[in-house]
Amino acid sequence: MKKTFLILVAIGILGGSLYFFIKSKQTPDQVPTTGEETGFFRSFFPFSSNKNNADKIENINTENNTEAGNSVADESITPTETEVRLEQVTTYAISGMTVFMAEREIVDPLLSEEGAGGGEPNTRESTPTSSAPQEGNIKIEIVQALRYVEKSTGHIYEYHLDKEVSGKISNSTIPGVYEAIFADNSQSVLYRYIGSLGQIQSYLATLGAEKGRFLAEGIEGVAISPDKNNIFYLSPLANSVTGLNLTVKLGTSKQIFSSDFTEWIPQWVTKQAIFMTTKPSWNIEGSVYALNVSTGAFTKIFGNIKGLTTLANNAGNRIIYNKTTSDGPELGLFIDNSFTSLNLYGLPEKCAWSKDGFTVYCATPNIINTNHLPDMWYQGLVSFNDTIMRIDTRDISKSTIIDTENYAQIDAINMTLSPNEDTLFFMNKKDSTLWKLKL
């Protein structure tokens, strides 16, 4: 009897030890968590998980760069500061993004311990009536956020920069969205895709609304106002084009522009000015004009430059432009009616202005093998591997932030700074995936 008792005790001790050993080896993903977020984002998942890191490696071309690839795959190697700064956010293609300051609901842990009738916090002996958040337990905080649209489905995701997590906030399916433009404090999205008859379709939808509305077919040029409340778009009409100003919340539009010349790229720069640049070709001279939103006045800023594309700052008083040269597209700065070379080659479409109006971030190609740009780049006949640079346009000083080719094959487009300008987001033109660079 005594021997049997000792055996049972030994089995119990062994079982308990085994239980605590297994428990100690559980990863965070295996341990159920409740999280602090409520409302839309109950299903956040981390992008920094091991699975996502593995997916990144499969999608990165690491030819002639095995050391960089191994440093990401091998968790025993501590990544350098530069490797941590450059991260892939999605392994799937997106069609558009926006940055903004978002409201996030959190549960105050102190308020959560209070009784239903208020008063002093519950003691350890107190039995809570419900584990669900109660009214009064919820607090609102303002955080930097990013919204983006999955290209294949049209689903909308929101990414919070502080937690580096993302959650789906809309599962309305619109397959094959080529371009997505956010408006109205990121509550509305203009989805652009190719319809069944081969026409460009533009569908404006609002989060929470039962249905949206279609704009005119065949819209080729779209620009969002600085406050994101209005959309300017170019609608074809016979052998001409009209420009309409759409107020998103009201759903009303007003014509403010018309032209027999139909090839325009609009950029809504200030509240009253939309810059209109002629569509570029490497061997055709182009010009840029200012359209007054209120009066419709149309004024030439500068032009007669081959291959011209432009990007103006938020005041409209500094413009990055490119011109065709025998060595490729040369970047320059237009200010105070004068031209200054930046001594760089690239395209303004691969740049983003800081809110200070002086600093610009550009992804500049490491190698350019043709001067037939931007034509061949738009057509997908050539692709770049970029170095991202910071340029101070006051003295044309330049500094290299990162040569992305050391870590991935990136041809950066749609560059966007976070609200606090501590992170640079962009899409990789090679596969339309979303990336971020901590500045």
C-alpha cells in the first residue's frame, strides 16, 4: 500500500512538472489574449510574426545578396539598425493608401475594475459582474494610422503605427482594384478598376454606407484636395475633357475646367490651386499650368521641357521636375521663376514632400540604362532598384537614408510620410506590396 502511494505521488509530481514545462514553452500566439482594443479592431494581428517574416523572404529577390536574406531568416542573428528600419508591411498587392490621425478605443484597466455603480475599485475578493467592457470604461486615444486597400479584393485594412498591427475594417469585395484614393478623413474611398467592357470605372463608397455611386466612365486623371474633402477628376467628352470638382460628403460636383487637349496629370496643391502637367514622353516637350479652383483661371507656370513630370510642395512655391537628357531623366527644382539642378537622376513620381515645404524624400534609381523615360518605366519595360534620399531644397544638400538594393529589390512609388513624419510608406512597383521605412 505504501509502495502504491509513493508511485502515485511520483506520477503526480512528474505530471505537474511536465505541465509547467509545456506551459513555459508556449509562444505568445498559443496563449489566448483579450487585448485592449474594442470596436473595429478586435482581430488585430502582428505583421512582425515569424510567419510573415518567412513570407517576406519568399517574396524578396535576394540574388547576389544572400547575406541580407539570411540575416532576416536566421533569428539568431541580430538585425542591424538599417534592417529594422526597412520592413515589408504586406505580402500581397495593394492599390492605394492614406495616412491620418485616427481615434482608437481602449479599455481603461482601472475603470474596468470599478463596480457597476462606480465608487472604489474592486478588491481582489470582488467578483466582476461581466468581463465585457462597460460604458465608462472606454477611453479614446489619437494615434498615427494608415489605411490601405487590398488590390485583389478591395478590402480595406487599417494599420496602427505604434502597435505595428493591422485589422480589416471593410470586407466589401471589389475584385481587381487598380487604384484606390481615400477622401473625407479616410472615411470614403474612390475605387478605380477596369469594367467588363474595358472602360475605366470609378466607384465612390463610404464606410458604413449601404451603397456608393459611380462617377463618369473613362476618368483618367484624379486629384484629392489637401483637406481630403474634395476630388477633382477629368471626364472625357467627345474630343475634349472637362474637369469637375466633387464635394465628397454632399455628392455634388461642379465643372471648373475644360480643354480640347485631353492628356493631363492633375495635382491638387493648395486650397485654391490645382497644378496641371501635360502627360509626359521622353522626346516631347511638356508644360505645367495652375488652375484656380474658384475662378477657373488657367496660367502657365513653366514648360517646353522634354519628358516633363512634376511634384509641387504643399505651398506650391517649389516644384520638383525632371527633364530628358542623354543620361536619363535629370531632377531639378523650380523656385522663384528659376531652375536649379539637383544633380540626381530620377522621377518626381518617386518623391514625397515634407510638410515643412523645404525637405523632399526621393527614391532615385541606382542604375538607369535608357533615356526613354518615363515612357518605358510606365509601360513596365524597365524597372529600378532604388536608393532613398533626403534633399534639403534650401541649399540642395543631400543625404542617403538607405540603399534598398542591399535588402530587397524595390522600385518605390506612391511615397507617403506619416503624420509625424517619422515613417515613410511606399509601394513597390514590382509587385505593389506595401513597405515602410522608419526615419
